[in-house]
Amino acid sequence: MFVGLMHINIKKLKPEATIPVYAKEGDAGLDLIAISKETDEYGNVAYGTGLALEIPIGFVGYLFPRSSISKYNLDLANAVGVIDSGYRGEIICKFKPTAYFSNGGQGKEFYEIGDKIAQLIIMPCPKVIFKEVDELTSSERGEGGFGHTGN
């Protein structure tokens, strides 16, 4: 059961672009399909989707790697991509080639045109206003970080 439906305007920048869909009922991410592949000046493999979105103000689009990334010699270059509500350009996913395969060298080197390359999740994003204070309230965790609760 969905909590609600959200309508988002989407534009195909190229006729071969594929409108994102959920692979299965209950999935959080919409699959993005590569329609182009090139290497940028930094050595990133840039996959174009041929799509542009109109994300409403108060929301953000996140680009996450798919779980299949473990089969490839790639890492999503910025770990999680952020699509701001004011951005109207093509959704492009950039991946950095890795120096090793985490699966014993049995993986594929790159995604190909037509492959699912990433997943898009749209979420609310409140506007934050900071209030400077002299002290923060205490908490059970306090200042503990970086594995302070165990492994």
C-alpha cells in the first residue's frame, strides 16, 4: 500500500530514453536506463539517461547505485547523487572505475547502453534554518562517533 502518489513532470531529451519504473511492487527506487556512455576529463564513465525532471520545491531526487554494482568494476563517483528541485538538465550518472573487483575478479568492467545503471528515489527535503546556541541538549550518545558502540 502506498502512502500517496506524487506526479512529477519528466521530459525525454532523446527518443530512446526510457521513463523510470519500479521493477517490483514495494520498491523504493525507480530504475534508470543508460542510453549513452562516455568518459569525462576526470576518467569517470558518464552514463546519460536522456531524461530531465521537474522535482517539486520541497523535494529532492537521490541517485543511488543499484545492488548489481557489486558485479562491476565501478563505484558511483559521488556515492549518492543529489538532484535539486531547480535542476532541469539531463540526469547523468558518473561512475569511477575501481582498481579491484570485490567479487574475486569475476565481475564485468562497465555497464552497457540499455543496462539499468542506478536508481532514483524522490524524498521530502525540508528547508533548514540554523539557530546558533551556546550549548546543545545532552543525549545518550553524546559526542561518541566512528564506531564507539562496537565494531
